[in-house]
Amino acid sequence: MALDPTNPERRVDMATVNEPESTPDTPAVPATPIPKLKGRQRIFQGLQRISSSPSLARLGRKAPSSYRSGTKGSISCVSLSSSSTLSSPYRHPSANASATATAPGASSGLDAHFFDPSRSRSGIRLIEAELVAAEATTPTTCPVPARLRSSSRCPQLAATPEDVQASHEATTEPVAATAATVVTARAGRENFHFWAHMPVEIKTRIFRCLEPKEIVRCSTVCRAWHRLCFDGQLWKSVDASAFYRDIPGSSLAKIITSAGPFVRDLNLRGCIQMHDGANASQLSKACPNLEYVSLEGSHIDGSSVLYLLHRNPRLAHLNLTGLAAVSNVACKIIGQHCPLLTDLNVSWCANVDARGLRKIVDGCPFLADLRVSEIRGLDDETLMASLFARNRLRRLVLHGCTSLTDRALATLLHGPDPDICPLLNRALVPPRLLRHLDLSRCQRLTDAGVETLAHHVPALEGLQLAGCVELTDAALLALLPTVPRLTHLDLEDLPQLTNATLQALAAAPCRAHLQHLSISSCELLGDAGMIPVLQACRHLASVDLDNTRVGDLVLIEAASMVRQRSRLCAAPHRPRVGLRLVVYDCQHVTWTGIREVLSGNADVTRPAARPAATSSASSAWYPTEIIQLKCFYGWQMTVEEHTKRVLRGDLAAAARLERRWAEYMMTNEEAGVAGAGGRRRRRRAREAAMMHADEEGAEGGAGGVGGRRRRARSGGCLVM
């Protein structure tokens, strides 16, 4: 920056390089390329251009508020001078040679020191003196648009016509906002409490993500949170089974009372602290819109239960398992005031019998799930006739109902007086809709009662006959071909069953759907019946074979079945449990069969040899399903550790464990021959040899007279 010696009020600005002007009298001078400066001349050239900027007209002026030095702009600033100044013509230094002279008393500054007309062809731009006064009120620079700034993460974008137009408007129009306005706009709202200004609906949605125990803890933060935590919208479902041990009955009653009509699901399973009559009465009065109620194992008095049932006509699911306060009176109220009831569980209610159940069945037309384990009086044919007339039951649990007879079960399935088809010799009635039927421990049932199920429960999926000791193969041979959808079959503790039942199961239509089978404590069942089942039922997920005659062949077949249905994967991954097998207390199961299962769980299939270009890792196939085994307690720890390693994907460690365990078992057997137990085995061998010798002497004549044993002279058999 320098002063014009001819006019002290005018400044000269060393702007960009321009070609000399041509006039009509003077021929145009051809443009010649500007030589590229290097080293010191290049630095001087840059300083000369910097000094020509109008922002240096007043060195003591503060930086404009719209310019940020910390931004990553590719251009420092854009001039906001008037259009007349920017469009002023440039003159060649030769046209105004006197402009390079320094006026008397004026300071040359940086321009006079670094400017060399002989080495630079830069033009001189003249700036009017009025610009100095304009700079005091109007900012002369503006920041580069944000989308044009370069950063370390994204490259600088090219300017668009819209950006050029915006820059032109910014340079031509004055900036009206003052510095105070800019600071106020950038500053945030003062004293803004984010949580206090948040809508209540959003706060409630946030608290819904917490567990009930956490909500109770949050209620102690402040009064506002206390009111919010006990808002009824947060307690539409109250499940106290997870934290009932840690909360007193008064606090639990307060939660339910504060929620009031918002509560739809109420689970007080095991809440023994609700024995206080005041708390129970508050509970029954505060909740008139319940749809799901579970009072299993709680100590609520009878009057509170009756009042709760009377005030909730929308009840659909009711669980009163084991409540001594429930009687036939409660059953009468249920039948009168709960017409929408679909699921009812009154198992082990000692004061309920068939008369109370009949009132429920008559008053609840939509009842589909009825569980009445160990209820007395189920030989009542009137109750069974009512259930037959409804024909809506999907699940019926009669576990431990020792009063159930074959005639009552036949009435449930056929009705009181059915028509019999002379050709098929069965009742002509609509099929039942039952899907799950539990007749476990109904000890008075015989083959005649179970045979009535045949052809009348085609949709049956689960059947429990455990403990019906009177059943034989005849009942199951008639039933299994008529239940094609059967997935769960429980035949535990049926001592009269033989392998014929399992062979019929392997040929039944349900073999493609069977997933769970239990034949525990059926001592007549063995390999001959179980191997066909494993070969035919490919979707088995759990099999209970404890205390049966199955042996190692069943374990080998189970390992083969799981291996065949397992979808092999080319990459190592964590498999899942595909079959749970229980074989403890099976005398014919040895460690050899257990080893076959463990080996199959950690087996990595490697195909035949391939070209050398194929890597071994890509040619290996890994199983996706394994067998979880429960066996003899002396081997169970090893089996569980092996299973853990396989489930976490460490097949190499599992294979090492299986190999070392096999070596240990073989070493023990070899040590048992000549080491521990050898003396006992030698004694047994001598006794066997002497008995054999006595038999030969008796056949020969005098040698066996008197039955005297001859002493064995050999050392006995080392193997035995």
C-alpha cells in the first residue's frame, strides 16, 4: 500500500497483474507470458499483493465479526468494496511513472521497499479516499460459503452459479446486522431447562424403557420424578414376580393403587406379603379394568379375591393356582361376572370340585384353556357333557385327577349318548378341537378310555400319559395312527409298554412332526424300538431315555441322525444344541457310546484330497447342531465341559479333551485288569474254573462224587 504523489488523498493498491492498455492511436501490445518468479522474488511478490488489500488501510481496525480466522476456508476473505472501486481501470507502471516516487513527508512502508518496477509487471489499482470512511461503518469482508470451504474430511467443492450470485449480492448490498445482533443470534437461549420443557408424553415414553424396580428407585430423585414414576400410564402391566422379595406389601399396594384403572395385567405370583387385608382390599377396589390376573402362590384373603372377581368383568386370563381362599363360591362369581374368560387355572385348589367347575363352564362360553390338576369329582358326567357341548377347549390339563374314569373321558369325547357307526364301530360326533391333553397320573384310566381318543382329536399336538400304569401297547397302537400332528408325547413310567409301541410310533404319520419324546422308566424298551424312532423322526429335539434298556447303539444312531440333518457350514462358527438326550441310569450305556456323541459334536468333516491350490480351511465343513447329553454323574462333568467348548466354537480344544478322556478311560480299564480289582477278578476266575471242573468230574464219574471242588492250580484268568 502506498500514496499517490500527485494526489496525497489517493492510495495505490498493487493488484493483480494486467496487460498495458491500448488506445486507438497506439497499436496494441501483444501479451507476453509473465515469467514465473522463484525464491526471494516470489516471497516479495506475495507480500506486495497482500499489502494491496483494502483491509490494511487502517492497521488498528479490529477484524470483522463475520470473518473467522479458525475456519478452514480456501480463500481468506472477499472484498465488499463498492462496485465503482472494483471496476476502476488498471494502468501500467510505465503510464504513471511518477506514481512510484515517494511524496515528501510520506512513509513508503512495505510497498516502497519491496516494489521493483523492473521485475514486476503488476498493475496499480487506485482507491478513492471515501473508502476509508465507509470502512468504519460497513464490513469490507465476508466469509467464504460453508460448502466451498475445504476440510480434512472432504475436498473443496467448486463454486456454482448460485454461489457466485450470492457472493455478488453480498458485495453489492450493505450488511444491515450489527455486531451485537450477530452475537445475540449466535448465543443460545439462556436458562433453558431441557427436562422441564419436555412434554410429559415424551417423559413417560422414556420411563417406559425402565424395569419396574428401576422406576421405583427413580421415584426417590425428586418430587417431580416421584409424581411421574407413579403415573398410571407407566403401570399398565404390573409384574411383581421379579421383585416381590425386595418390596413390602404397602409399597406394592401403593403402586397398584396409584396406577388404578390403567392396570390391565396384574401378576402377583408368589407375593406372600399381600396377606394384610387392608392392602388386598385396596388392590381389589383400585383396579376395575383388569384383563390378566395371576394370584398363584399369594396369600390374599378370600373376600378380596371375591371382590376382585366381581369388579372385573373384562377378565380373560385368570390364574388362581394353589389358593386355599378359592372355593366353589369364587367359581360361581366367575361364571356370573366374567363372561369373557378364555383361560382358567384352578389347579391344586383344595376347596374347588366338579360342582364349581360346572358353573364356570356354563357361564363362560369362550373358555378355551382349562387347567384343573388334582381337582376332586371329575368322574361327574354332567360336567363332561357340558364340556362336550361347548367344544371350544384347546387345552385341557387333568394332571393327577385320580377320580377321572374311562366313562367320564368317553363322555367328554363322544357325549352322553352318541350314535355308533356300524361299519367303523365308532361314535359319529364332530371332532374335538383339543390340541393339548394332559392325563398324567390319572391312575384309573385304562386302555378302553385312551382308545376313545382315536379318530376324535385329529388336531392333537401334545399328549401326556405319564404315570397311567394300567396302559398297555393296545391303547397306543390304536391312537398313534390317528394323530398326525403330534409333536409332544410323554409316556414316562408306563411299565407295561414294549418295543412294539415305539415301532408303531416310527411308522405313524406323526413321525415327521414329533419333537419331544419321553419314555423314562419304561424298563421294557430298548434298542430294538428306539433305533427305528431315531431313523424315522428326524425333527426330534429332546428325548428322555433314563432308566431304560437302551445302549450304545442308540447313542451312535442319535449322533448320526443329528449329523445328517445338521446343515454343514464352510466357516467356523458357534453351533447350537439340536438334540437334548437323557441317558443316565441306563445299564447298557458305556463310555464308548458317550465318546461317540462327543466325537460327533466336535467333528470337522474334511472331504477327499483336492488340488494343492485349495486351502485346508476352505475344504473343511463344520456342524451347526450338536447333542447335549445328560449321562452318568461320574462322566457328566467331562461331558459338560466338552459341550461348553463346542458351543463357544473351540472345536480343537473340545477334540483334545475328548481324546484325553478316552485315554484316561482306557488306562483305567487296563489298570483294573492287573491293578485295582485284580484280586477279586482272579478269585472269580478260580471259582468259575472249579465249577467247570466239577461239572466235568460229575460227567466222568468218581471225580465228582460228593461235589467237592478241586483247587485251581493256575493263576486264574487275567482278563476276567
